[in-house]
Amino acid sequence: MPLAAGSAQHTKRDLTPLLRPKSIAVLGSVWAANVIEQCDRIGFGGDIWPVHPTHDHIGARACFRSVHDLPMPPDVTFVGVNRSASVDVVRDLSAMGAGGAICFASGWAEAGAADLQAELVSAAGDMPVLGPNCYGVLNLLDRAVIWPDQHGALPCDRGVAILSQSSNIAINLTMQARGLPIAYVACLGNAAQVGMAELAHAMLADDRVTALGLYAEGFDDAQAMAQLAQQARRDGKGIVVLKAGKTAAGAAAAVSHTAALVGGGAASSAFLAQSGMGEVRDLATLIETLKILHVHGPLPGRRLCSLSCSGGEAGLVSDLAAAYELEFPPLSVDQTQKLGDILGPLVTLSNPLDYHTFIWGDLDKTAAVFAQTLRPFDAGLFVVDPPRTDRCDPASFKPALDAIQMAATETGKPAFPVATLPENYDETWIGGQIAQGVVPLCGLDTALAAIEAASLPAPPAWHPWRAQPARDCLMLDEAAGKQVLAQAGIAVPNGVVAPDLNALAPLAKTLKPPLALKGLGFAHKSDAGAVRLNVTDVTAQAEMQGATGYLAEEMVTGAVAELIIAVQRDAVYGATLTLGFGGVQAELLADVVTLVLPITPSDIRTALNRLKLAPLLHGYRGKPAADIDAVVDVALLLQDLLHKSPDIEDIEINPLLACDSGAVAVDALIRKDKI
């Protein structure tokens, strides 16, 4: 059974006035004027109150001299003054019962002024504050724009929410021309008070919001984000994330190989997958995934069909799809018979399917082929690039496009028109198709990546462990580390320990040679030349320079594979497990999988099967198979040991020798709290 994880605790703040204001106060000069201009341009129907100590007007509106002169506490205030004045303004707004504030100024914790940022949070009290160093909020549903710059978003009745830790990225996303209806855009800035999970929860709570897209540089509360993802799934809404940066814990860990192997966002990717949030690598895929989630919600599976009227396009789909966890199963016997009756003997029936142009322009036959092919699959790709309307006549493509719509309606399955080039779909046409429940996708490779991200299976209820603050640690020598493992029930070789070789020699006679002789006190014994194998006589061995003691062990024979298995605490995600092929080649091969704890036996088995060299564990070319149950048991015992021992920071076994019966930890490093 998985170990229980605590639940995140949050201050309950009502963000409704901030997100859906009926009155907006603006402070500042140029930036405040921009906010007013954007509200007027989009048609905000509420009150707008400019506040300035010396200006009589901003635009056509008369200014109030201070927030104390406002007719009532505003729902939200754009604070566009310098950072020192911002603290006083936020304090006054909080005292008068304002609904919330957006703090625009920069120069806080990101510039070394953490004390001033803490003062801002204190001044806010219970009043919600976005930022500082934050652009603000676009509410396209209610036409409320607390935003000091241009944007490309349009009003809508229903759409996706976008939450970004970068204001510039948020602006860029509003300029998309891919037909994505956007309900909200919000920036976090420094997230000094209102954090990602809290703001995301408030936006998703709006019934008009269909999905959430995140540009995240870090997570303030991993447990809260996991809970958010699960609630979103229960509501039929998907979350997709573009994650930038790496966890701080990965760089700080001192265990032999694990830090290098877990780097590059492995822990964050594991967290997102285990929480049920799709992950993408670029902004284009983020937008295309949100389009899918907006119309269909999370997709039910990854069994796809692909149809095109060109062998070249069918080949592109096959080649590009190899990089993604998507399936294109063969057509059934029944399908091939029915499709053959329509398409004739010259068409090779396969998946992806090149249906040629024999039926081009025939709406009834095209719709029948599309529906017959799509029916047994989770979704279908229909590769078609309409010609550009400024130079060509797209009329001949209408039957194919209409047939996609008809196939989707008849089967009830997602049918995606896909352009090989992203610019080959007109935004106006995309919007019309989305309104009818069909999602055109822009760019073939991007479409495949988006479908993969939108079809992430819903996980069982799961939360990561609560993260611990960083601390100073000491490393146990191998002998002491193995004693900890043995007490936890993990098999280690028979061995003896002594402070020097003279004392070790008589003890070693009780062991069955050949022996492994190791010098203690080294983090990387192989690099230091502190490992000698196939030793038969300890008395004939020379001292190892720098050794603080010696360990002699019976060598383990009959190993099927050398694995690395490690658990380590993570400053963001609580703790991780890294599992892969190890030995001295661990960093070179990097054939590892990372999971965020807690995990189940099924999780571990799935992770083992994801390794590139997994066939070696199952009896490759007549070789014996490894005892997978024993490997799973070791992983669970390490998880249990880390959970029950809060003083342990990380444990690495490298290698764990997986035999045909059992698994033995032949090298181990453990770091513990110095206290």
C-alpha cells in the first residue's frame, strides 16, 4: 500500500472580487492610463476610478486624490506606483476592506529586497495581492482587464484559463492566432502572497472555464497542486503545464550519481504525470493542448487512427509518432472489408491510412470512410491542409472538412483536422469548427505532442509527501550504510570491517572468497581506486591511501543486471525514487526513471518496464530473468525507511545486483542530518 501523505493547508481567501471585479481603481500615471485604455477598449461595464495625488484627470476620467476619497472600497486596485509607495497603498486598501490588489512594481525579492516584500505581505493582511512584479489579470468573460499593456485576447462566453509566472510569456500567449478561446489570463509575478495553486483553483472554480494552462517556473505547494489536478479531473477539466527550470534539491544533493540523473526536470515531470497534469515542451503545444481540453476535456486514451489522401503525409505521421506514447493499431478485419468496398482494390488499407484521391469531392463516401475508420479508436487525425484563401480557391476541400465533422458527430469520437504546417489553417475557420465541437490542430508534430499531453491517464488519488527545508548532512561510510539497509530488511553481502588491513585479515578468513576489498571514507570509491575485486588473500593487499577503514565482503555471483536505486528528499516534491541501470556506467547510460513518493508496487514495475534496457531484466536472448519481485521489494523498503527515518536525507544503492533469485545491495551511500 502507498504511504499516506499529508494534505496541504491554505488560507481561505475570496479571490472573486479580484478576478471578477465590478469596480477597478488604478494608481499611477502611464501604466494606470494603459489599464483604463484596455478596459475601455474591451467594454468593461463597471466603475473605473483613477487615483493620483496631482493629476486632475487620466484620460477622460477625473482623478481622486487618494484611495480614502473613493466612493467605496474597490473590488480590485491596480497599484502602479513605486515599490515603497506600494506598501503604503496596499496597507490603506486592506484597512478600508478593498477586494484585492495587483502590485505592478518590480525590485522586491527578485532584486534582493526580500524584507520589503515581506513588509508588503504584512501590509496586505487578509486582502489578496497578486505579485509584486506582476502584470495582472485579463478576464475576457466579464470584460474586466486589469492589465497595463496591449494584449491579443478577445471576449468570449467560455474558454480556458492561462496562469503564468512570466508576464511576457502571458502577453505572448494572448497573441496566438490558433483559434483558442481564452477566458482568463493571470500572472503571478513573485507570488509573495497569493500562490499558484490558490489562484488556479479560483479560476477553475468558474464554470465558464474549461481547462487550465500553466507556465510554471516553480511550484509553491506541490501537495496543493496535486489536489487541484484531482479536483479538475473530477470536474472534467484538464491541466497542461509548460515547466521551466529545475528543482533546487537536485543540484544540492551530494549522493554519488543520483543528483546528475535526477536533474533536468525529471522530478517535476514525474510529479506532473503522477498528478495527472499533461506536460509540454513549448508554447505552441501548450495552446494546441488547451484547444483539445477546451472541447473534449482529457482524452480517454491513446489509440489513434490517422487518415490522409497522401502517402507522404501518412509516412510523416508514422515517423513523427514514434517519438510519442501514442498507438496506431492495425485496422480490424471488419474495417478492412467495409473500407475496401468503398475505396476499391488499389488502396492499401492500414493505419495510418492513405485513402488516395479516388473519393475526393464525394462527401458521402468520404464521410463513410472517415466514420468507419474512426469508430473503434479513441480519436482520429485527419491530415488536411486547406489552401491559402488569398491566392487559391479552397472550395474543393469543403467535402473533406465537412466529412470530418460528420464522422465526429456519427461516432461521438474526437476527430482532429490536422495541418502539416501551422500557418495552413485560418483562425476564423478554426473558431467556427471549435464552436461545432471539432478541434483543428496546427502543425503535425505539435498535434501529436498535444494529443499525448491531453490523453494522460487519470491517476488514483495521490499526494506527494510534504517537503522539508534544506539542512546540513553527513555521509555514512559504506559499512554503516549497509548496516542501516540490513536492519531495514534489504540483502547485503556478508562482510567484515576493521580500521586497517592487519586487523581485517583474520576477520576476512571467515568469509568465502573471492572477496571485494573496499576502502572506507570515499564518496566515489571506484574513482579513488578504493575497490579491489576477486581478492583471495587480504594479507597480500597494499594499503589504500586516504582510507579511514576497510570493508571485505563476499562477492555476489550470478547477477542478471546491475541497477541503481535511490531515494532522496526533494525541496519541492517531498521525496523521489530513481531507478535504472547502474554500476560505474550509471551517468553515462542515464537509463533511469524518476518517481515522486509515495509509490506503489505497480508504479515500480511500470517504471522498470520503461527503461531502455528493460529486456535484460526479462531474460534477453535466453539469459535468465531477474527477480523483479525482489527489486520491487527493495524499492518499497527504501521508501519505508525514508518515511520512518526523518533524519535520513538520501540513500543510494549502486549497484543493486538483481539475480534470478533475490537482489543484493553491493554498494550504498546514505546521508543523514548532522544533528
